Amino acid sequence: MLALFMTAVEVTIVATAMPQIVGALGGFSRYTWVFSGYLLTQTATILVFGKLADVYGRRPVLIAGIAVFLVGSALCGFAWSMPSLIAFRLLQGLGAGSIQPIAITIAGDLFAPEDRPRVQGWLGSVWGFAAIVGPLAGGFIVETLSWHWIFWINLPFGVLTIVGLAVFLREDVARRPHRIDYAGVGIFGLAIAALLVAVTEGGVVWPWISVPTLVLVGGFVAATALWLARERRSPEPMVDLDLWRTRLMASINLSALFAGAVIIGVTTFVPIYVQGVLDQSAIVAGFALTAMSVGWPLASMASGALLRALEARNTMRLGGVLLFCAAVALAAMPASAGPALVGACSFAIGIGLGLLNTTSVVLIQGSVPWSQRASATASNVFARMLGGTLGAAALGAVLNAALGRRFAQSGVGNAGLDAIRDMLEEGAAAAPASLPGGAIVDALGYAVTQVYVALAMLAAFSMMAAWLIPRRPAFAEAAEE
């Protein structure tokens, strides 16, 4: 729980403080790379840490990941430009890949299937608590100290986490020789990086139909094909493709893929909307975002009763419907809406995500033995993180394209991006008087609304995937082979 708290606080604090970071470092066009870069390395290493946790045990792998995360956090606080911050976020994400999947796996190891929904509620409550503390801490740190401390605050929590794991976690792992395909992991990381850069930079730095886009997409396809070929031939593949092909795993992970894009969309763009369009403080924006993280653990704690009353498949379907309806409400929100309505939509999205996530974990961990539990759990976290990575890039492209169209229509031109940076740092009053009245706020509001429309489409795909999950007893436990 302490490890999860560290990463949860990181999410809420950074999201709340990003407008001030952009104002200090510049580089608004790279805004989403602070999130997508972190998610890139986190996503690329989740499967690695999951496999290693099955092979060498949970404790040493989790401690190593936390150590890397802390080094990245310390360096982020010393960032002097947006490129340097992004580089250090890549390192931070590298270590973060171990924390969530292995923490959830440890909970699956320690508790019986019928107790896991309750335990997931405990773990989810960490995110809710961090969501309350994070925005308050983020707003306080930004306004009284500096944004650098939003990264340095991780250090004491990380040290306590490592000490606690070393002292209290005991496990008996059978030792045998292993041949893990680390080269395949590197190829997979290259494939994801090529796709991410293509989606993020296409239509912004270069046209969609251009040589750089074609080269990156071609590289993604080639690297993916090479990775799949290696995984099929490897005596001990990092990813068990047979496991992924089962209907249960395929439908659950597909739903998680699109849900991950919804999560990053809310996390990234709700603070921008509340601060830039509604002209509210960072603390108010943080509370609007907090609502999602409060709804999530509440739904997790209620999911045990729902699993008994509705069974697992119908609980997943209920979560998907709630997620979609809340995302549609966010997209249809009138321009006069206040932060309370934004928070209500975020809360409902959190309820849907909590039902989807908890039910997924219970089903997945019950369907595999201990020797595959970390890998199977990591596959679900990986799918959600991959969705977040691609979602951050795609939604960032939607934002930039919409801003470009609006600025062209209003005659503002490229000066609009600099004005947005000043406005996010100092408030709506900072918009230059030389620009058309309300043009900056209008363009930002229009662009974020287009992002919310795309968000609703992604939620619809998550709901449809959840509808395909086969019927299976929620609390059945697979035997060790």
C-alpha cells in the first residue's frame, strides 16, 4: 500500500502542477510527452517485471524497481527544460513498471479469491487517499515552494517502502535455470516507441502523410513482427501468447486497453480545462480530478457484493456502461458548466473504472496458478498502461489539431500557444490584450471538448469489450500445475 501510495501521489501531484511546469519550462506542444514518455517506459517494462517476479520472487524485483523510480524522481526535480524533464520521466517510468503489477500480485498471493475484492478496495483506497492529499500537496507546493518538490516528495516514501518490504515480506521461491528473452523486450520497446512518436508528432511537427510518419509506422510494424517471431521461438518467452489468446484474457485486456486511454484523458485534460477554461486555481482543478480516484476505491469495495449478486460478467458489463455514460456526459457538458459538474463526471468515471478493474483482477488471478500470477496480472496492467500511452499520444494530437483549427479560424495563429502557456501560469487574465477577446479561452475550450468526444468513443470500445467476457465463477481458483 505504501508503494502504491508513492506512485498514486506522483500521478495526482504532477497532473495538478503541470500547468505551472509548462509555464516555467515552456514547451506546451510537448505537454503530453511528460505523461506519455513516463507511460512509455513504464509500459515497456511491466511485462518484464511481471515475468521476473514469477521467476525470482516478488520482493527483489519490486525493490529494484522502486530504487530506479526514486533515482528518476530525484533527477526530475532538477530538470532545467522540458526535454530534460521528459528524459528523467523516462527513467522514472522505467522503475514504476514494477510497482503496480507486483503490488497487486502480492495481494493475490496473500488472500483467497473471495477476499480479493475487499483487498482491492484497500488498495484502491490508497489512490483515493492520494487523490485527496495529492492535489492539496501539489497546490501548496507550487504556490509556496516550487514545482521541483512535487518530484522530491517521493524520496522518503520510497525509502520507507524498501525498508518495509525487506523486513516484512517473506516468500519461498523455487530456484531453477531460466532463459528470458531480454532482446525481445528491447525490440518490443522500440516498436511501442515508434508508434508513440508517429502518433504524437504526426500532424504537429510534420504532416500525417509524410516520410517521417511512414518510416515510424513501418518501423513499428517491422519491430512488432520481429518481436512476435522471437516470442514464438523463445524457450521462455517474456509474454505467454497462448495465455493472451484465451477469450477471458483477450476480452478483459482489450477492455483495459481502452479504459487506460480514458484514465489518461481525464488525468491529463481535466486540470487544463478547469484551470485554463474555467479559470479556477490548481487546487480546484485537483479536486475535480480527485473525484475519479475517490469513485474508484468506493466501487472496488462494493464489487465483492456485486460479484456475488450479479456474477463477474454482469459486473464487468455494469462498469462498462457506467464508464461510457459518464464519458458522454463529460463530452456533452455545456460551456457554462462549473468545476462541480466536471468533478461529478470524473466521479462517475471512477465508479465504472473501479468495477472494471477489480473484477478483472479477481478473474485473472483466479484463472492462473502462482507461477503465472504475476505475468497474468502484469498483462492486465500492461494493457491498461499501453492504452494510456497510446491514448495520451492520440488525445494530445486531437488537442493540437483542434487548437490549430480554432486559431486559424480566429486569426490568432501560432501566438496562441504562447498565450496558453502564460494563461496556465498566471490565469485567464494573462492572455495578451493584442489578441482577439476570449479567443484563447475559446480555442482551449473547443479543443478540450473535442478531446472529451474522443474520450467517449474510447469508453464505448471498453464497454463493448467488457460485454464479450465469458461467464466464469468469480471466486474459482486455478491449481498449480
